[in-house]
Amino acid sequence: MIRKVIILGGGTLLVAVLLFGRSAVSYIRTSAGYVTESVRDAVPIEFQIKRARGMIKDLVPEVRKNMHVIAKEEVEVKRLEEQIAQAEARLEKEKGQLMRLKSDLADGNDVFKYAGRNYTAEQVKVDLANRFKRYQTGDATLASLQQIHAARISSLEAARQKLEGMLAAKRQMQVEVENLEARLQMIAAARTTSEYQFDDSRLGRLKELVAELQTRLDVADNLLSAESRFHDEIPLDAPTPENIVDQVTEYFSDDVPAAETIATD
């Protein structure tokens, strides 16, 4: 299978060289870049956002690893500081002893007594020389420890800053991914709204039907009213106003005496 792939790839490369000559490599690179970009654009944004979230989660082990390294280095630096402090105290004590022996020898005595024992001046000189060599060695060792301490402190501070930068970048990436997801949701909501289709023609026909029914009902009401107002003859059975007799009597009241006189005669 691998041999077939190699042969196919070699054949493709040979054909490209024959067709394009020296520009074959440029064509191949451009085509590969175009295909890669097309494939990348074809991947759904939702998938890419999930991929980004997964990449953020993948940073957690690296962050914890660096935190463990920094914590361990802090312990080592603290232990180194304790070692330096002990060396400084020991050298301070040895320096005091050296100065005492030097001062005693400067007095010019032949015999010296320390801790209940007597020592000659030569013995004291030999002891002073040995002590001085040890002190020089200890002093050089202390200087090296101090240099190592300074270097480890600088490295530790750089590691802390790097870790803080990584944590800050991780938080920023989380915020940006959340912003991308919010924008994607807004676009999805807008797209869903644009896909809604309302049939306005049906609503218009419904309005026309309602208006037509209202008109028909109004006509029916007017027709009933007209039948009650218009008649082809006098309606004898219609109710007479209660004061019609009084109105007639009052209107012809001046003619009553003449009529009564004629009747008497």
C-alpha cells in the first residue's frame, strides 16, 4: 500500500514537472494551500468553537505541570537559603576563632592554653593556617551558593511571570471563545428569524371577509329600521299620544259657545 502511494505521488510529481516545468513546485504549493484553506472553510464554525474549547482544556495539564515545577523550585530555593544562612553563621564563628588565634600569636608568647591544654606557638600557627584554609574554602563555597541562589531566584521569577502570562492568556482565550459563541448564537437567531414566512394574502382575505360581513349586518339593521318607519296606510292600532284630547280641546276652545247657542235655540 505504501509503495502504491509512493509510486502514485511520484507519478503525479513527474506529470506536474512535465506540464509546468520549473514552476511545478509553485503550482503544487499553491494548490495544496488552496485545498487546505477550502477544507478549513468547510468545517462548521460550531465544530471549530468546540475545538477551541478543547484546546483551552488541553492547556490545563501544562499549567499544572509548570505550577508543580515552580512549587518544587520554591522549596529548593528555600532549602538553599537555609544552607546559605548556616554557612554564613559557621563562617562568622570561624572568623572569630581566626581573629582570636591571630591576636594571641601577635602577643609573642611561646605557650598558649586552650580548653585546659597547653600548645606551643608553632602548634598554634599550624592550626591557624589550617583554619584559614578551611575558612577560605568555606567562603568560596558560600559565594558560589549565593550566586546559585541569585540565578535560581531569577529563573524562578521568570517562570512565575511565564505562568502568570499563560494563565492570563488562557483566561483571555476563554473570554474570546465565549464571545465567538455568543456571536454565533446571535447570527443563528437572526438567520432563524429571516427564515420565518408569513402568508399576508390569507390575512388580507380574512380582513376583506370580516369587512363584508360587517357591511351585510349594517344593511340588515338599516332595513329593519326602514320597515318600522315607512307604512302604506295609517296605522290605526298605533299608540296615540296621551295628550292628544287635551290638545284638540284647547285648539277649538273658542268655538264651543257658538255651537252650544245654536243647539239651545
